[in-house]
Amino acid sequence: MSAALLSATQSATAGAADFSQETWWLVLAKALVVFGFLVVTTLLVIWFERRVIGRMQQRPGPNRTGPFGLLQTLADGVKLALKEDIIPAGADKVVFVIAPIISASMCFVAFAIIPFGPAVSIFGHRTPLQLTDIPVAVLFVLATASVGVYGILLAGWSSGSTYPLLGGLRSSAQVISYEIAMGLSLVAVFLYAGSMSTSQIVYAQRDLWFVVPAFFSFVVYVITMLGETNRLPFDLAEGEGELTGGFHTEYSSLKFALFFLAEYVNMVTVSALATTLFLGGWRAPWPLSMIAGGVLNTGWWPLLWFIVKLWMFLFVFVWVRGSLPRVRYDQFMRFGWKFLIPASLVWIMAVAVIQGTRTFGGVGRTTTFIVIGAIAVLALAIGWVWDSRAAASEQDTSGWDLGEVDPFAGGHPVPPLPGQSVAVTRGPRERALSAAAPAPQEDLHG
């Protein structure tokens, strides 16, 4: 019994990062490097996004300030800092100031458990390229992301204005629903790795990246990370068309810059977490991992692979923003609650059965992939039938007869409901002109 317990303990701690040689100055240096990396990456991501979307729309993008326009983001930041800082008269001033600080600080804290690489030697000290690690590191990221939402909610409430309040309420409902789906998408990774520690999850992918056996979780995570970061097509907390600017409408100068910084640092954080959980973290891709007995997975080389994978996800953010329109809020929420969460629960049960069968029944990897493929095909078939029936029920208006409606009644255009027919197609201007025109005189002489 003791031997089995010892073996289980050793397997549970295999691959865990060793921080035994850490010193206070080394921890401080790594924290400063992580902070600088996030700030510089944010500046580059904003420039990269504007350039890529410019090319997609057949325009050059920023190309004046600095070589290739690289200093344009820095110039915009200086301009924001020099703008007048306005606090509305009806705002709760203390909460109004604290809200952007909460949003910006939480996304920096969440990056502390991301492993950039294996252990390296820095000034004679053997230390992993990671600020820290805990047994529940992934849950720590989800918790800090949840706290970051308080910044958005408090910003909307403390502004003392209607549109920011609506944006804050939208964001709270959106993040709650999509954090549930995101948390469920990560359960499959925990089952495959047997741990929630990020360093041990990377170690568990030494033979096979989890994007292959947990591909459905990967797809769900990519969708939810767009919703979690309030990015197009899910940036409904700051919809310009209906909320003016959303939760940050009343913010200016550096406070607005902090919200802007928080959004892009969150993009980097969720991209780094996706790299760690699904794409092997800092491990070199195949076949580079086979060169010289895996020498590219040692030393400082893994930092390069991590950054390349990170920028792949950042490109996905930019690509989606330049390709897809903003969805309706009810469609977005229905998709999260009625599809992503139930599908993730079914997937977790399937992965648990597969892992139990492999552990206790000796089922091989080929059989596992066949079972996963069959589950995926079945899920797609069920989703297609469900979507077809939902579309048919929405289009079925037989028996509905609501009569005619004037869409411009009262001066505000209102689209007709299903079953209504449009009686008047003239706009307010035409009706006003017709009302001002003299009435035709009756012919009294017959």
C-alpha cells in the first residue's frame, strides 16, 4: 500500500516547477520582466491589429509615427495621458477612480502562473521561467478574471449615467455565463493531466498536446475567450450603436487608457493560458521536438516557441474582429446557456468515461480517438437537427394574423412583428409634407 501511495505521489508531482533556489531579488526581477513583457506586447498588439485590419480592408494602417508606424500606439498613449481628466458631477468619485485600477491590475496578476519555459540558470541560480505556481493555478486565473469584471461593473454603476450602467450590467451577465462555459472547457484538461498546476499540465503534454484529445474543449475555450475579453463579435458591453460607448462612456485620459490596457492584457493572458493548456506550453512543435534528442525543449529555446504560439492566438483575435459582425445580445446569451454549457457537460462526462476506461480497462489511444470521433459526429448531428428545428419554428408564422401596422407611427420606425403587414411605407417627412399640403376643394357645382 505504501509503495502504491508513493508512486501516486511521485506521478502527481512529476514536472512540477522547482522554486527552491529562488531569492527575493530574482522574484522581483522576474515580476518586472513579466510586467514589461505585457506592456510591450500590448503596444505591439494594438499596432499589429490596426495594420492587419488595415490590410484586410485594403488600406495601409498606421505607417507614419516611427518605422512602419511602430510608435503610433505609444504616441496615442501619450495623447491620452495629456487629455483632460473629467469626473462627472453625479459620479461616485472614489469608486469611479478605483474601477479602472481593479480591471488593469487583475489581468497582470493572472499572468503570474504562466510558464514561459523550463528551468534555466540565471546568475548561478537554477529557476524556472515562471513567476510562481500553485496546485490550483488555473482556478487562480479564473478567479482573478472574475474579480476583474468588478472593475467594469463598478465603472458602469459609479458613472451615474444610464448607458454605462447598462454596459456594466451586460458585462456582468456576459462574463458570468461565459466563465461557466470556460471553466467547464478546462475540466477535460484537468482530467487528462491529473493536475491543475500549469507546470504539470505542460509536462503532461510531452508526448501529445491536449488540443488533439480535448479538441472540443479547445473550440469552446476559443469561443469563450472572445466573450470573456469583450472582443468582437462579442463586445456587447461597449456596443457603440446602442450604448454610445458602454461602461467607459464617462471616462477620459488615463482612466480610459487603463480600461484599454486591461482589454489587451486580458487578450494576452487568455492566449497564454490557451497555449499552456492546449498547445503544449513552451514545448517545441513536432518535428522540431525530435531534433537532437529534444535539445530545443531546453535552455532558452522554449521561450521562442511560447511566444510564437501566443501570437498565433493574438492573430485569431484580430482575424475574428476584422471578419465577423457583432452578434445580437439575446443570440449571444442563448448560445452560451443553451449550447456551450450543456455541450461542455456532455463532453466532460465523455472524457471522464474515456479516461476511466483507459486507466482501468487498458484501452489504447486509437480506440480512444475513435470513440471521441463518434461522439463528435453524434454531437454535430444533434446540433444540426436542433438548429434546423429552431429555425423552422422561428419561420413558421402560419395562423398569425395581427393585421396591418404603420412602422412610422409616432415618428419612430418600428419593424413589424411576425404576422403583421406594413400598411404605410412613407416616412415621417413625407407624412409631414402631405399633412401641410392644402386639402383638395370639393366641387360644389357638381
